[in-house]
Amino acid sequence: MNRKISSLFFAFLFMFISNLAIAQHESEGEKLAEKVEHKEAENSFNATEMIMEHIGDSNEWHLWTTKDNNGEEHHVSIPLPVIIKDNLGWHTFLSSSIAHGHEHDGYTLEHGQVVSTTGVKKAALFSIISGEQKSNEVFFDLSITKNTASMFLSVIFMMIVFIGMARSYKNSQLPTGIGKVMEPVIVFIRDEVAIPNIGSVKYKRYMPYLLTAFFFIWFNNLFGLVPFFPGGANLTGNIAITAVLAIITLLITLFSANKDYWKHIFMPPVPILLYPIMVPIEIIGVFTKPFALMMRLFANVTAGHIMILAIISLIFIFKSPFLGFASVPLALFVSVLELLVAALQAYIFTVLSALFIGIAVAEHEHGHEEHAH
């Protein structure tokens, strides 16, 4: 916990320093015009913008940037499918059609995000539900983004690994190839996570989900640390992904819960006079558990990415190559720690999911308890 708080503190500290350093280049006592500010922002290094672009999602997969003899930048990216639904119908095209200031069907890319050139806003779920936005006045972006593409790649990778493992067991009970690495991990999840938390009788029913969640989070955490394609996507640092994983755990818990679980929530073992207090607390607790799963994974993964990028940014903020002798080793050290955190966060999510499921399916021997009393 202390290490996590320290990581967040230093990340925000570095972001503050970067903004302070950039602010020093602005003239004192005079506010620049908007066009001048935009031009200076293009020519100066903005650590906050760079970090947010790296940890955020995008409609293109940026590979690298080169400069020609005139100092003009050329961005090399993998275009991704853009799928938009608005009042005019469906629009499907590649992101390369709207990159670098180009416009297509009334849309363009700004900082890797699809925006309307006609002033139409992108639909937001909660804004639609609250009535702030009307469905006929916005556009719905159903594009295959960088995180979505990364998720597909990780699923394909997992299928190749585990289908290959399953086929190898048909010929021999001893694992071969990558199975020698994966089998001890699978056995560990079974013996140290599933059985202790769910029980030796019911654990098999939930092993597919626990293994899928563990390896999905672990592999994507590792891919996120790779700075080049097919890595570099901040999938598990996207709160939508962690929210879906937490919701799946919640649904499995609720649909697997027995009568003892529901009795403990709506008829807790306390005096009846305390029911108005305890029952709402128990109901809130049902939803705070998956919320903790969601935020823990999201915050830890995102903090790690911000930490590494902020340390490297110090070199460009202070424009001193000598700072690299301190920043690069420190960033390398944090990256090695992130390799451990990648497995640790997958393990914590799996353990807590197994614990919540185990609580829901636990059987209580009421007869023996009553006999003892």
C-alpha cells in the first residue's frame, strides 16, 4: 500500500514539475493569443500531454515518428477501422483516411481520437441515460481502437498457447514446450487460489473463469510494458476493461450464491433493531467488492505506466542529456518492478474473485451449530 501511494505521489510530482517547466517558457505578465499558444505547444515538449496520449486509447496504432531534413515530423501508424453511426447513417473507413488533418464524411482525428468537423458531439453512455445528450444529436463511435485491437491480439495469443498445450497432453501426460512454464502456474492457481477459497468440492466449476481472468490480465499487463508493436497498449489500465472483469466476477458471485449468502445479507446475525442499519450496509458491500476489484487493477497499472513515462520525460523537460544517467536506470528499475506487479495484480484479482465466489457458495452446517447451542 505504501509503495502504491509513493508511486502515485511521485507520478503526480513529476507531472507537476513538467507543467512548471513548460510554464517557465511563457512570457510573464502577458497572456498569449490562442494561435501563438498552440504553435508553442507544438514546438515544446509537453510531458503531461505525452503521458496521457500513451496511457489513453486511440483510433490508430502509432509506431514511430521521424523527421526529414526540414524538421517536419512524419508519423508512422497502423490504421484501424473506424465505425460511426450518426443521423446520416453508418460510416466505415480506415483511420488513415482522417489522419494528419484529413477529413472524411465529416470526421477527422485529433490526438488520435475521432471528432466531428461539423460540431456533433460523441455519444457518452451516462449523458444519454441522464438526458443531457439526445441520441439523434450525437454520433456513436463503435470503432476498433488500439485497446480493442490489443485485446483481440491477446485473446489470439492465449488461444494459440492453451490450445497447443491441450493438444500436447493427448500424446503425453508430461508438458512440452511452453506447457512446462504454464502448467506450474495453472497448478498454483488451482491449489493455492481456487481450492482454499472455494473448496475442494465446488472449485472445478469456477476454474475456467479464474484461469482466464488470471492469464488475460497477466498477459495484457506484460504486453503493456512492451514499448513497440504489438505491445504498448494500456488495456488493463483502461477502466472500462477492469469494470467489465469486475462485473463478470459480480455476476458469477450473484448467480452462484446459495440461500445462506442471501440470508446473511437480508437477515444478518444481529438483533432485529439493527436490521435498518446492517441490511443496507450488506447490500452496499455486494457492490463495493467488485468496485474495489475494478479500481485496484486500474489504479496500479496506470500508476506504473505514468511513473515510467514521467521519469523518462525529465530528460526532455530539463533538456539535459546528463539527467539520462539517473533517469534511464531509475526507469529501468521501475520497469523491472512492473514485471512483478504485472503478475501480482493478476494474482490479486484472481484471489479476490475466488474469495468472493467462495463466500457466496459456502455451506454452513446450521444443524451442528444449533445442536451445540
